[in-house]
Amino acid sequence: MRTLLQVISLAFTLYSFAIIARSLLPWFNVSPYHPAMQFLIQITEPLLAPIRQNIPSIGGLDFSPMVALLILWFIEQLLRTLLLSLAY
């Protein structure tokens, strides 16, 4: 059970870093056509697009990455709690 929790935690951590990287790289003038940026867009857009449709940008700022990180954290904690309760 411990290994499963570690794998879940690693997956959520890596996905969170992908969202953060996607949000920060444009500040460093990384082209959206760069292969690394394309990869980040492909893996994060399925989560960010629905959030972006429901939460408008305020003053030109996109808050969907922050909301996505909160959602990921909540789901990770929920899974952790469920798996730990099943173990005992």
C-alpha cells in the first residue's frame, strides 16, 4: 500500500510541476512552438481548458493553473485518505 501511495504522490507532483512550468516558461520568452512547451501544453491542456472556460481571466491574468493545482491537491489528499482507510 505504501508503494501505491508513493506512486500516486509522484504522479501528482510531476503533473503539478508540469502545470507550473507551463505557466512560468512564457515569462522567459519560450516559444509556444518549442518542443518542450508543446509537450507541456499537450499534457496540461486537458485539465486547464475546462477550468479556463468556467473561470474568466481577471485583468488579463489566467488563474486556471492555480485552480488546477488546488484541485490536484484536493484529489491527491482524497485518494490518500481513501487508500489509508482501506489499508486498516
